[in-house]
Amino acid sequence: MKFNYKIKQKKEDFIVDEISLQPDFYYCKKSNFSYLWIEKRGMTTFDAMDEIKKVFSLNYEDISAQGLKDEDGVTGQLISIHKIIFQSDLKIFNKKYTSDDYKLQIKNIAGYGTKSLIPRLLHGNNFKLIIRNLNKVTAKLFYNYCRDNRFISFINYYDNQRFGIVGGPYNTHLIGESIVNKDWIGAFKEFEKSKNNEINIEKPAKLNSVLCKNYFKKINFSKLSFFVSSYNSHLWNKNASDYLASEKINTYKYDFSEVGCLLLPKDDVFMLPNLFTVDAYDINKNTYSVFEKTKTRNFFVTTTIFPISIEKDELNKNKYRVQVSFFLPTGCYATMLIKQIFIKFNDNICLEK
């Protein structure tokens, strides 16, 4: 069953702030890195890093983030740059990207230090979401479910944001799969389909393996690594779903949009391992060769959702909206949590067809 609720109808409906593992701060004169707290909308973390790179005349290796955020919401996160900047630089930068659809602001300089931020070094993310287009009964039931269930657990599947961006095909895992298989032509063709194109990098004159591989060597390596990680995420989802099928747990298939059919448990009580590991891949930054590794991830995650309010939905006639807030560890997807909550109490709600 497909549900008619809406998330991210407005950018302000989806607010995310990183809970960062703070770096060590030092006096400005003893430092060579600036740590910037940015707020963005309408752009990915890669987009934001590209804009910061251009304005401050940096190289790709001079800028780093601990987490990756998509473009569909209002997100706050910490960025490090290998340059000392000051408040006066912020005023100049913040005048450049003020469109409501494509906005990037450096809210403050968190401090200065001697090291770049390390990717994935996050505690997690705080979310404040508005879920729209609910009929009155559904809104109340959803609100009450979150209020009455102190601990809510869900299968920790990757959601569609891991595999593409809004408006483009969800095929980043296919780019990664081609890279893993050393099919650089196939990787370039999938890259062309996506909205990740690099407008400032000349395309290969011919579609041969050498030229296509050289093309990828010119883009941000972090983006290339992301494509391989996206393929790993696809493998994790598939293997986790297959594991549920093999463990004689009472399950059913659910077709997640742009992710695929994955199994979910029907019962509230079942046994699962805390961690689940699959065979995966990584790419060497110097040689661009792929090597094997393992990918371990929490099979399920438990959190507490705080329902904040039920109000009439000003964007959808005769509908209601529910605002909720919660924390998730790094790497977990808020949209996947919300999807599984609706699925869990599907038998008790009256969503419109």
C-alpha cells in the first residue's frame, strides 16, 4: 500500500542539524584550518563544498565535511577549510547565495585548528520534520503512536537519498557498480544520466576506458568514493533483506520507491543481530583501483520520537500536519523511519487511497 502523506513539501519541513564530534580548537595564530558552521538549502553537501572551494580559491583536498546531506531540506553542518578566514569574509560570502531555492550561508566560524575534519566522525543528526497531507484520523493516530511508544525501532535500510538526488535518476549505485567492475565506460554513461555532471570538466572525446577513467580522476574524489559507497549501500540493503527471509521471521515485501522491494518484519517481537556485515568495496585515492572490504551497520535502530503538534495543513486543503522531532545516529535515514512507522500501524489507520 502506498501512502499519501507528504514530507519535504517545503524546505522548512525537513530541518537537520549535525551533532558533530568537535575538533580541537586553537588560537587563530597557531592554526591553519577554519571550522565553519554552514546552513544550506537546495544543494547537496558536495554542491556546498564546490561553492566554498570556488569563493576561497581552494583545492578539493582543502575542504572536508564529516557528513553528507542531500539538497531537499534545510541542513546545518560543520565544514573545515585549509585556510584562515574571518568574520569579514563571511559577510562577503553570504551575499552570494541567498536564493530561497539555492541558499548557502556560513552562519559562524566555530573555531580554528590544525587538522581537517574527518568524514563520518559524527554522533548523528537532530531532525525536526513536518508530515503533511494527513486526514484528521491519521494525524491523531500518528501523533498518539509516537507519544505512546517510548522506543521505536526500525530496520536500518538505506533510503532513496543514498542512490540519487531529487529530479534525477536514482542510479548512483549503478555508477559505483560499474566502477567496481572496472567498467569506466558504463560508469560514465550512468554518470551522464545523473544530475551529478561536472560542467567545468571537459567530457572524454571518445568513449573508451582510458579516457573515461581519466575523466573521473578530475572530479572530486569524495564524490567518486560516494558512488562506490552507494553501491555498498545497495548490497547492504539486499543482503539484510535476504537475511530476514532466511531466519524464519514473519515478514512481507514492501516496495520502497527508488530503493526496491525489501522485507520487513510483521511482528513487534523478533530476534535480530545488532550488527550486520556484508562484503563491500572501496577505491584507492592514488591508484583508483578498487579493493574489497567489509561493511558493518546496525541491523536495526531504536530511537524516541517526540510529537510536537497537530495543526491544520495550510498547504493541503482539509488536511492536517504533524510535527515531530528525534535524533538518529549517523548514517540512518529519517525518511526510512517515518515510512516504517506508517507501515507498522497500517492496520489501525485510515489513510486515503
